[in-house]
Amino acid sequence: MKAVFAYLNGDCVADIVAVLRIAGLTQLTVVTVGASLWPMTAAARAHLPQMGGPTFADVKLEVICPDIDVPRVIDAIRAHAAAYHEGTACAYVLPLEAIVALHAPDAAVLTSP
């Protein structure tokens, strides 16, 4: 299993989520963030969120998927985020050790590679 975290412009995330759900990937989370991704130019640094300027990513898309589906996830993100300026659509693919049900009395492991 893998976890794909993508920092995106909020305008494109709905299309990406729709494509992934149609493909059967339903373990998705969208989180509102304010991110300025590096590397940035000196001019871009003047717009850091702490200074009230625009961010380079306003949502974090989290997708949990089997290893074999990672290319489809990345392709969907790339296809729908390509029109946005540099600094958006940064994705991280991480190995996922386990998914644990927190509501279960014995904290059962739902998925383990």
C-alpha cells in the first residue's frame, strides 16, 4: 500500500477526486492547507501566507491505494493540475505500513502490507 499526498491549487481538486472515484479509488481525503512549496524565487517569497499573500497550494489531497494504482493516481493529478503555475501539484508517494481502525475496541489493523 502507498499513501500519495499532493499539494494542489483548490480549483483543480474536484476534477481529480471525480476521476479517482470513477477509477474505484475511494480512500481519499481533501484537507485545506496554506502551503508555499519550495524552491521558490525571491519574488515568490514575498507572497508567503504568513504575510497575507497568496499560497501556492491550498489543498492537500491524500490518497491511499495499492502500489499498482500509484501511476494512475499520479497521472490523474498531472492531467488536471498541469494548467496551473509552477509550484503547484507537488506529490509525495510514501510507503504505508498499516491502516488502523481507531473506532474498534481492539484497534484492529484493517490493512497491512
